[in-house]
Amino acid sequence: MLEHIKYILNFEWLTDVAITPARGIFLGLFVLIGILVLLIPNDYIYEGVQERRWWHNLKLWAWLDLAVIFTVYYIF
């Protein structure tokens, strides 16, 4: 059992994974995170804000951040 755990935590097994499926997995995770961000209720986002402005919406900033990271991972 200990040998199996050492093998998994060594991460040498990842050298056998091709670049294309690995890139697809990471891009899929970013899409999943983006969908989860959309599921956050707006009342929770604006909680404690006196006047609602568009730049207070954390969903927009999260989506912008995810878009930049997604683009970098897609290109490289």
C-alpha cells in the first residue's frame, strides 16, 4: 500500500499523459469553475454594498480572470 501511495505522489506517472488531453482537462476545469461562478446568487455577491455598481459584481471579475488564464493555457 505504501509503495502505491509513493508511486502516485511521485507524479512521474504524469509523463505518460499527452499534452492535448492534459490541456483539455485543464481548460475543462476552467469552464467548470466559470459555470460554478455563475451559480452564485447576486444577492450574495452584493451583500453589504450600499450602492450597486457594475464593478462591484465579483462574478465579472472572476470571469475576466478565468478568461485571461484560459487564454494563456490555450495558447501555451
